[in-house]
Amino acid sequence: MTGKFNLYNFEDASIMCDLKNKIVVFFIVVLSMMHFCYGVTDSIGTTSRDVNILPWPKHISLESTGQFVLSNDFSVHVKGDYNPRINTAISYFLDRIDQKTGILFIDKDIVGDSHKSNLIISIKRQGDLELFEDESYTLKITASKILLNATTDLGAIHGLETLLQLLTHNKTSFFFPLADIADTPRFPWRGLMIDVARHYQPVHVIKRNIAAMSAVKLNVFHWHLSDDQGFRVEIKSYPKLQELASDGLYYTQEEIKEVVQFASDKGIRVIPEIDVPGHATAILTAYPELASKDTLYHIERGKGVFDATLDPTNKQTYEFLESIISELAVLFPDKYFHIGGDENKGKHWGENIKIQEFKRKNNLKNNHEIQTFFNIKLQEILKKNGKIMMGWDEIFQPNLPKDIVIHSWRGKEAMIESAKKGYQSILSKGYYIDLLFDTKTHYVNDPIPLDHGLKPQQLKNILGGEATMWAELVSSINIDSRIWPRTAAIAERFWSEKTITDFNNLIPRLNAVSISLEDHGLTHLKSRRQILRNLFQTLDIEHLVVLSEVCKPITARERVGQFYKTFHPLTLFVDACTPDTPQTIRFFGLVQKFMANQENKEEIIEMLTLWKENHQNIMDSTKNPILNELLELSKTLEMLSEMTLKKIKNEEIFTVQELKKADDLLVIADMPIQNVRLAIVDEFKSLIKAINTHY
């Protein structure tokens, strides 16, 4: 019996007037509500089971009773026409269940007899790693069998991830709840971009993030391989790129093949980006003869937008690009190739007499038209190599072929304008995770605004979106904590229905998935402790952890004007902090409920007590010059907690003088110290207001 709530018995029950019948009505209502709360169909937030699926499926029905209990004879059978990647996925799936349960399956080989297997996977055909491929699946869990059906092995991989997320337990066993799921993505392009030019990321870092992408059903890894700070891929025809333009930090062609194959096994496309004609300092450090300005070039060590630009009038420029593209086209089998094309103001073009003469001769009105000329030439090279061009907003020009893809970083308006003109587009505006905005900011940002004004055919031109991890402020130590788990919330925005927007429902699912992401080797949770141990040179860091969990980094935009070089370590206190943590989100939820009906008072008291006592604990346990500035923030948290704790315990209101003192402390708490600020300033304001309202 599936958990579908209906009102079939309420109307008849309302006419029962004697005590006996009223009791019957009471129990009917209770049972019906329990039925409703214990099951879910095509909705979210209505189940009391610990169902932590993310992204949320299109259709789901959970039964109120029954379960498929795991045992060590669990086995899998696959039938149909499928890509061998499904075998890799099944092996990985079974390994992770072993890790989570300790059951240790007797046999992890795929069983040849479907009658003897518990999980039967049926696949109609091999999936192609290309845009618009079928990624749907259905999953039916009964007490004795699990049936996973998919058109392609790509859909089957998604179904395995959903099944794994359904794994739960009680005191006696591990089991899957009985369920029916039919799922398909909302958008075909669901990406994550990682910039490895500003800070190189080793192969193992890239691979663990690709594995995490698969876990939340992202399907495009966008690899930003070149910029002013480095050119990160081996090009055999132009060896100076790795010799002079990379600081020795680059991917060999064999490593590229390794990553692409790894991603393919996870059902993920890999798209390279070589950013031209601007952002070209590293390229011109190796090959200055391609430059628009005759000067000496060195790899940039700072952040920002620089003037180094390829010469669009130089025949050698296109020979160079054709050689690079022809080598990369073999390494990256995907049809799409990202050429960047952003933030080129053409300053060096304006200073070059030869380029200005070329501009007049070809009736090019401005630098944008010069770049369009360059893009048309580049598009021809890409087409010759079997590739489709994509680039950032700036490449948009109506006379370019309609099969290019516009990658919008400037806003939805630019994306919608592209779609109206017949160009396919994806959105990254609002998904810039490097800016260190909180999870909710990204989660509420839908790729398609309600007032889009697009016709149905134009609407199809919006393919989806990408989270972008620009790497000015990340290293291999802290990059995972900058990407995850916020990108899992973005993944739900790309996969799930537009109506799935309840942030409060997301929180427990996101926390559960965040822990599961460690299966793939991510360090987003443990890097905090690693950084703090290294920074303060002590194992006694628990009190520093408590402080870091209620501090958030200032946004990347606030750090734009600060002194910064690529060789500076990114292992300071700010690098141990994240935009939001389970603790800050929990405090937010508790305060919201307290404001509404004074619930959760004891839990709030518990958190305030922890923060009140933490400052003295830090003072007693840690002596370090780095801590001196942070002690002011820690002391402010202590004073705010102590004031609020006293009032909520005694159910007293704040006096005018106390409110003034609290306001002063909150101003201090919101001021950056060592590039962090207190993350719960607004929650304290709300709690203080609620105390004065309730008492």
C-alpha cells in the first residue's frame, strides 16, 4: 500500500456524534495523517523516514511499511545492451555499501542468473556521452527484489546513486525502504567548472571531484585549462607552453586521457577551455610573437583582468590555435570546445597601428567586431576538428553560426537574449561558488526566471547551467570545501523540478549527502581540522573548530582589492571557514521556530552555552600570535551569547541599555577580522527581537 494521502473518510466521519464514533474518528484521522506523513508521492518534505535523496526525483512513492533487508548474499544481474561503464559503476556501488554497512558481500561479480540476483538492472541500449542523451531511470524496491530500468547505462548509473542514498538502518539491519521512483533530469547540461590555471590542481583532486559530481547527477566537467597565471596542458607541437607557461605544473596528455576515461566511467562529459584571445599572458610568455603588443611577458602572479591579448591579424595566431585544437580534439572526444572569449577590452589592439589599420580595411567598427572576426576564424578551425564552439557572453554576435553555445556569466538577461536569437545557452550567473555566498543564495537561483518572455521553442535553447570554481583563492587543501556541499544544492536546481524549492527540507538531505561525499575521497569536511592543526601547531583544536564553525569568509568580491599572489599559502583561518556550516544552519532553523512559537528553547540554550564558554577555553588552551586578532571576535561571540543566554533562561526582555550594547557588539561581529566575520549576526538580531516580543 503506497503512502498516498486522501480524504476519503473525513466527510462520513464528520457526522458521527456519539462518543464511540468520535473516538473512531479520532483514530481514523490520526492513522490517515500518519499514513500521509510516513509516505510521499510526487512531493517533498512529507515523509518521516530518513530519506535523504538529492537531487530529489521527479516522481517518488514510498510505502509506509516493509523493507528490503540487505544481507551478505546480495547480488546484481544486468541485462540488455550496455556500455561496460555500468560494470565499473556496479562494482563501485557495492564497495560503498560494504563501507557503509560492514556486511562484506560474498560475491561482487555480476550474477548471470536473474532469478538468483536481488538487484536486476535492465538497460535498452548503450548511452552516448553527448547532449540530450536519455538519462532517465525507474526504480522499484520490493521486499524481495529491486528492479532498476533505464534506457541507457547513464540512467542506470543515476539510479544506482539514488538507491545508495535510500540505504538506511534500524537497530537490527540495513535496508532499503519499499519505493517506486521514476526520474529524469530537468536540464540536459548540469556542470561544474574548475579553474586550474590560477592554482593548479593535481589529478587526484580532479578525479575525486568528478566522482562527487556523479553522486549528485551532474554530467559536465568543464576544465578551465589556461589563463594569465598558467597554461596547464601539454601541447607537443608547442612545447614552450609547458616549459615556460606552466611553472612545471601541467597535465600530460596521458593524464588528460586518464581523467577523461575516469569521467566517462562516471557518465560525465569533459569539456576543455582554452581562454582566447584575452587572458593570454601565459601563452604569450611562451610565444610572444603572437602578441598584440611587443613587450616582455611573464606569467601573472596576481589576480585580476590583464591586457595581454593574441593578435587577431597574425596568420601565426591561427596556425598556433589550429595545432592546439587538433591535439586537444583527440584528447577530449566531446563535441563541445570552450574558447573563453571573456573580459577582453582590446587595450593592446587599440595601441597597435597594424591592428587598427586592419580594422579600418575590414570595416570593423569596434573591438567587439574585431573579436567577432577572430571568433569566426576560430569557429572554422573548431568545425574542421569536429568541434562546436562555446564561450562566455562576450562571444555572442548574431552573425555567428547558430550551433554555438553561449555561456552566460553576466546575467540571465544575456542568456535570454541569446535564446531569443536562436542560440543555445547555459547559465553560471548566480552559481559562482568561488564568491563564497551561502547555499541558500545559490539554491533559490533558478536558471529560468518566471518573467523570461520566451516562446516554447526559444525556451528549449536554455540547456541548463554550471557552478563555477574560479581558483584565485583555492588550493588543493581547501578547494573541496569551496565546492561542496553547496554544489550539491545547485545540482538539485539543475536536475529536479522547478517546484522543489523548500530550503528547510534541503538542509537535512544536504547534510546527509555531504557526509556521503567523503566516500569519493573529498576532504571538504576534514580540511578544516587539517588547516587548524597546521596553523596553530597543536592537536588541541576543538575550541578553534567551534569558533571556525560560526565564522564565514568575507566574499571574494570583498577581497578583490587585497594584496594577493598565486604563491601565497591558502591555509589561514579564513581557509578553514566556509560560507555556511551545519551549526549555523541549525541555529538559523532553531531561531526561526522560536520566533514563531517559542519552540526549541533548550536547544538554543545549549548552543549559546557552548559559545559562551568557548572563548575562555580558547584562552586557556592556545597561545599563538595568529590568534590575537581572532580573540576579539571570539570575545564578542562570548558576550553576545552570555547576554542572550541570561535573557532566554530567565524569560526577561532586554532593557534599552542592553539593546544598545547588543547592537554595538553585533556591529563588531559583522566587521571583517582576518577576512572572516561572525556568520550568525542576523540570527542573533532575530533571537533578541523574539525574546523581547515573547517575554
